Amino acid sequence: MMLALMQIINGLFGLIQLLVIVWCLLTWFPNIRWYDQPWKTLDMIVQPILAPFKKFIPPIGNIDISAMVALFALQALQRLLISAFSMM
């Protein structure tokens, strides 16, 4: 049971991290219309994840590193949850 739960947690965090990376790569293309599908859905998923980090991490020059910090935080949270469930 715990193994299945840990695999689900790993899968969800992996999916969220992949979505953040895809969103970051797509921001390099100025022709993306974020109000069209599927970009609107991707933006609706990723923006709430990045919003707390954007509040506290100002852009350095023109570079926004909040997504990178969010990815590190997601990985740390994933490892914390997996280690907590593996101790049960």
C-alpha cells in the first residue's frame, strides 16, 4: 500500500515538474497565445505554483528565476514526502 502511494506521489510531482519546465520553455516563444487551448490550461496549472515564488524572488535583470526555485522546492518537498512515507 505504501509503495503504491509513494509511486503516485512520485508520478504527480514528476508531472508537475514537467509542466513547469514546458511552461518555461514556451515562454521563450512570443507568438504563443496563452488564452488559447491547450496553453490556457497549462498556464492555469503552472501560475498558482509559481505565484508564491514570484512574490518573494524579484527578477535579476530581465531573468525571472522563480521557476527554477520552484522546481528545487518541489523536488525537496517530493523527497520529504517520500522519506516520511517510507518511515511508516
